[in-house]
Amino acid sequence: MASFDADSAITVAPPTSLPPTTTTTTTTTTTTTPTTTTTLPLPDTDPVAPPPDPRAAENNPPLGRIAIPKVGLDAELEEGIRLTTLNRGPGHWPGSAMPGQVGNVVVAGHRTSHGAEFRHLDQLNPGDEVIFTTAEGTHTYHVTGTQIVTPDALWITDPTPTPTATLFACHPLGSTAKRIVVSLALAT
């Protein structure tokens, strides 16, 4: 049997020339810039309070009541016309006359949301009564007319030389496109 001798193994000579090789080297350089942080001193003044929220609640005591017998309304009347006030019920336009006084008593209310106290303003006709009750007494007004105006018709709040009142709300029902305005005169 033949034996294998490691010393007599076949030797292969290296080739006399090697094929050409290509080597690619990529070099990346990273530069770091030091970061400087400056801490500024806090101001010596107190922080400035934010402006008041125009939607904040007006917390005025009730002025009295407004009643419109024809449509079954008897509601508390508050001072103010912000939405938070009107969401609770009819609101008296600040600066307008008070019930029973010379001038224009201006009152706003909702027709379709919250208590919808002014829902049926469109059912009022000339001669119908609107009654204001305040600490100064009870004052009865009669409807003199109804009209539809645009929301920018602020003339409806103008003072008058005689005791009048103006009730207004959004119109038509479910829309803010117009205003229904009911004009009143103090009963004599």
C-alpha cells in the first residue's frame, strides 16, 4: 500500500506575473466646531398678563326680567352681550337706556341655541306687549314694527329721543346671516 508523505507533496510554483488589480480608498474627514452657549439673565420685571378673554363670562347681577306674553317668554335679563351672557338668556346692550328711561333699550338674545328665548320674535305684531321688570318698576312697551337687517346694522343700537326698545337676534333660524329686529315704544 502506498503511503503519503507530506514532504513529497506536490509543490506549485507561483505564476511569474500577476493580473493587474485596482484598489479604491475612501477617506472621510469629520470636523467638529465647538458650541458656545450663553445664558442670558432673567428680566427684573414681572411677566406680562395675557389680555382678557373676550369670551370670558360677564358676572353681573341680573337687571330684572323680560316678558313677552304672546310667545310665552318670561326670562331673566342680564347686563352684557357676550356669548357667555347670551347663552344664559337675553342680554342688555351696555350703555343703552334702561327700561322706562328716555332712549333705546337694546336687548339681544338667541333664537335656536341655549334657551332660545327669542325664537319666536318673528311672530310679534304691532301692538303686542313686551314687559320689562326691574328694581325701578315694571315698564310695558308695544311692538311698533319688525325688520330684517344685516349683522353690521349697528344703527339699531342708536339712542332715541323718546323711550323705545329694540330686541334683536340672528335670522333666519339656524343662521347668522341676518338679524331680526323688533322695534318697541313705551306704552303711555
